[in-house]
Amino acid sequence: MQPRNAWSFDLPRPPARSEGFRRSRGDATRTLVAAMKAAGRPPGVLVSASAVGFYGERGDEVLPETASIGQGFLPEVCLAWETHADVAARAGVRTVLLRFGVVLSPAGGALAKMLPVFRAGFGGRVGGGRQWMSWISREDAVGVIYHALMTSGLRGPVNACAPEMITNAGFTRELGRALRRPAMLPVPAPALRALFGRMADETLLASTRAEPAALLRSSYVFRQPTLGECLQHELGLRPKV
């Protein structure tokens, strides 16, 4: 298994940080695969973790694993990342290319950064809020990795995201509801672009409606298939009645 997280929520900024971001993913994978090929007894499986950023900005298009690559910096990084991992497949190692959505955990990442704002009652949609968000619970992220390791028939690209598709506006409503706080203060797109430049359009404002088709075909059972269930579980909250 490739030992690193798919994405940090901290956005890389061009040019130096973007290039470092690209190298850190590609170089680590290339080094690991080279070591596997050089081993006298290579492992039977490689699980590589990239991201649904592979698909780029796609509007309302539903994106199974067979969908084409998108355009932009993040799709390019994902392609290079997966290309390095695929060398293991060509050497006869069963290779699973997990494409993670946003992993939701209060311990870190996107959700941890959002919680203080939402708990204070200042949360809201990002940009227009119509962009689709691909997400997965922390428990299911671990479950999918284990499933990939143990399921001999699973190989190639696998979207590691929940089956419930939700827009950014829907996500913020669910988070506000779970915390019993209003979620009506939008973050305008121009402000995000001023802060993050082009990376705002490729991450926070991009619409990626990924579908976990390969996982469902391989009989993976999601522990938190809906966002409401995920937030209640991860935040240790009682359902609102």
C-alpha cells in the first residue's frame, strides 16, 4: 500500500509549491514501485491513493471510473501519480488505483477546518454552491483500503467516495443541521480566487460528481453511505428529532 494521504486540504500555490506537490506524489510512488520490482519476492498487491481530482471540473456529469481525465493541474498530477503506480501492474502486481473524495474527519482535513466556522454560526456554501462534492467517511476510507487489499478481483481505477452525491450547498445544509447552527453565509467565488488563485477553481469551486461504480460492483458495503449518517457518526452527535 502506498503510505501517504491522497490530498492535503492546504492548497498548493504555483509555481514552487505546485511543483513540490507534484514531485512529492510522483517521486514517492516511483521509488516505491522501483523497490517492489527489485525485490526478490514482490508483494501481491499495490494500493495507490490519488484523488477524484483526476476528473477535474465536470459540472453535472456523473463520473464512473471509465470517465476520461479532466484538464488542469490536479488531473495532471493524478495522471502522473497513477502512471507511476501502473508500472507495478505491468510487472504483474495487482494494482488498485484508489481515487479518493474528501475524507471527512474532525481530526483533520476539510471537515476539521470547517467545524470552528460552522459551530460559530458563520458557515455557508462556497461560491454558487451548485458544484458537486465527492466525499467519504473516515471509517469507509479505511474500509475501502482494506477491501482493495483483500479483494483479489479488484484492480485498476476505483472511486473511493460515498454513493450519495451531494452539492456543496447540500453539504453545508447537512453540516449546519448536524451542528444545529445556521449555514447561510456564503463565501463568494471572487474572494476564493483572490486568496488561492487558479487552485480555487480546481478544488473548492470545481464540480466533480464521482460514482463508486467499481466498489459497488465488488460488493463493498458502505458503513456511512449518506452524509447525515457520516456526520452523526464522526461528530458523535445524536440525530435531530
